[in-house]
Amino acid sequence: LLTEHRPGVYLDEVDSHFLKKGFLPFLRDHERDFGDRTVFNIMLTVNTFLRTHNISCCGEVVKGLDFAPKIIRVYSGDEMKQFFAACKHLEKLIFLLFLNSGAREQEMAYTEVRDLDFTRNVLHVCGKPDRGFRLKGKKGKKSAKDRFIPIPANLMAQLKAHCAGKGLRDL
């Protein structure tokens, strides 16, 4: 984005004035319509990049940025009861596993029976190269490492009963 803003820019030309008067307005008026949070995250990345080259002019610019926190509405206990009452048995099991594991959406989408360790009551979150799924990691780097997430024993017992006689992939 720095070179998109000003092609051919040299690092020694980047200072707080360049960032405040040129780059920030460029980000805010960008065709991709970056939100305030995205602009803040981009500036953090630029700050890290510049600091690796011993340029420390971005910190004061980042400190001056602000964004409205995302408002998160938490469901009440009654709303959760209504939701689970409307679910079919399998849906309820999947949502309970999702909630109790804290796994990401795609990690849950690729969860298989073989990922459930019924003796240790854990969910093994791992990549599935045969299915084109890798764990979310840093771009340009290796995938994140596998992890084992403890799951409540009563939920694992219900999952074990549901999975009895199913293939390793079927959930």
C-alpha cells in the first residue's frame, strides 16, 4: 500500500509528515473503503515494517488513531435455551462442540470423527491437506500448529454415542 500510494518511494523519505499528510488520507479514501479499524491495523503493520529498518516515526501517528470498538451483543441464557430447543439433536451437538471448543468456523467445518479423542475428552484441531484445509497461520509462513482442546466429558459422551458406527470422517 505504501508503494501504491507513492510508487518509487524510498524508506528515507518516509517520516511522520509523509504518513500523516499523505499515507493516512490515501488509506481513508482508498477504493477498498477501509474502515477505521483496518486503517489502524495497516498502520501497525507499517510501523513494524519501518521499525525493522530502524525508522521510528510511525509510533506517534499510530497513537493518534482511534476507532470505535465493535459492539458485541451477547445472547441471554433464555435466548440460548430457545436456540437449542429449536435445534435438531445433531445440530445441538455441533453447536455445543463449537461453543465449548472455541474453534474457528473453518476448523469446525473440517472436524471429523477421528479428531475426537473420546478417552482423553479432547478435540484435535489439525490441518487436512487431503481436503485442502490448513490451519490459519501467518501469511507466507507455515501453518499454525495442531492443538488439543479439552471438551466437557458429558458432551464427549453424547458425541461418542452419536458417532458410534460412523466412518472416521462422518460427524
